[in-house]
Amino acid sequence: MKALKVRLTIPPEKITEPIIYNIGQQFRVVTNIRRANVTEESGWVVLEMQGTSEQLELAIDYLKSINVQVEPVEGDVVQ
């Protein structure tokens, strides 16, 4: 199993959707929220995902397709 840490920037129109739950269910990746800040207007999440390379790639492609910005995270994330 491969682990990947990403920062998701969520557009306002997607704030109320269960995006993280959906990728866990749809792509069978294990998700772990490391940090987050979500308001009514905007949101970002530092998310750790675990799965096969194919599962992770499909999950990221899906996130991008719904206009969620995905950036790799390196460095100091809460352990």
C-alpha cells in the first residue's frame, strides 16, 4: 500500500459535499485528515490517503474533475 499526502482546496460550491467520504467509498482509499480549515465560503484540507497507486491516481483524477485543487504536501504535517 502506498501513502500520499495532499492539500485539497475546495471551491465554495463543493463545501457541503462529502468529498472525502466519497473518495474513500468510490476508490477504496483510506483517508486521514491531518489538518483542515473549512468555512461557508472556502476550505482546505491536508489529507493523507493510502491505497494502491491505481486507486490513488483515480481518486486524484476524480478530485480534479470536480474542480478541487490538489497539491502534494511535504514537510511538517501533524504526525
